[in-house]
Amino acid sequence: MAPDSDVFGRALLDWAMGATSPEVLEREDGFTQVGAGPDVYLSDFKGWPTAERKSIRYLHGRVLDVGCGAGRVALELQNRGVEIVGLDASPLAAKAALIRGVNEVWSTPIEDLDWRIEAFDSIVLFGNNFGIFETPARARRLLIHLAKRTKPDARIFAESTSAYFGGAPAFDRSYYRMNKARGLSPGQVKLRYHYEHLVGPWFRWLYVSRSEMQSILVGTGWHVERTLGAHPSEPYVAILVKDAA
């Protein structure tokens, strides 16, 4: 990822160094929304969504923090004595996490980890990062790959937000209806970041309801062991374990 196209990574790096200007999300149909900014992306444990805070007790072993950003999750777990590696496709995000004190950060997409994924017991996808799978079809392909390459007792902590109840960023009822009309997953979205004078490339993201998560998992080698999160408009964390052999 070239630095001049890594707009959100630039924002994370600036925030790690004390800047406060938020990012702006632009949707493909022209809708815009001011993003969460450093208050969320650099928040301490008290500022995390309820489901994330509750999930911590179920983590075990060596942890991979996928889409670690500026390291809010990795730093908290590291301070608790957990052996954790941050992972982010953005070199600038990885640099931000290192600046903030994360001990080990790898800058690569999760699908490019190959044999290194075998070293982890828990894979964390907090921050709605189930969305990095982009589409249900790509999610299935990557989950099948992860099922083959991870330890037998590995767990995935997959966070998402339903598109139907007003909690998913840059989403409204008209957009998920448009998705349905186009034959797309209702929670699929095409976005780009604006930050100060920079405009990033378009990217896809995926939000799924709990039932949609269950449907995607069928045939991937994973199933939901437990779901944390009470209110339908808030992020939930699905703890995924492998199907019985």
C-alpha cells in the first residue's frame, strides 16, 4: 500500500503523535459522515464497546490483533501480560502502533501470513474488523483458509454490527435497501476516507447481523460458540471455534 493512498493510516499516525482532526467517510452514493477520530481509535479499555470488554476473558494463548490500527487493543492486552502481535495491511498504521508502544507489529494482509498464522491461539477482529473480508463470498474463502492453517483449538473473535438498527457507520435504511435491489449483501458498503487534504481510494467493507454471520460460516469449518453484546444497534463479538472433525 503506497503511503499517499493510505489516508486512514496517515490519520492514525497523526493521532498517535497528538493530532485531533477526525477522518470523514464518503460512501459511493455521495453520503458523507464524520468519523470516530482518535477518541475511538486510540481509546483506552473503558471506551471500548461492551462486547469487546467482555470478550477479553475468553482470550487464550498467543493473540493476533488483525487490523490493529494504532494499537488500542494490542496495547491493552500487552499491558495485561498477553503475548500479542499486531497486524495491519497499512504501513502507517503499523508505524503508529509501534510509536504508541506495541512491541511487535507486522504490516501485511491476513491472507498473506501463510505458515505464521499457525503460531496463534486467538485471532482478534475487533473494531468491526470482520468487515475486512469485504463480501460474504470472500469471507467464506478466507475463513476456509484460516480453518486449514490455524491450530485445532484456535478461536476467532469476530466483531461486526448489524446494518439494520442504525449502529453501523455510514449506513442507513435506504442504502441497505439499495444493496438488496442490486443483489448484494445488505450490509456491504463501498467507502473512501477523507482526511485533511487527502482523499483515499475506494474500498469495500462488510457489516453482518448475527444470523448473517451464521449463514456465512456454514461450510467454512467454523461455528459460533458464543456471542457477546446485548443491544442490536451496538457491535457484537462472535467467538468462532472449529467444527468437530
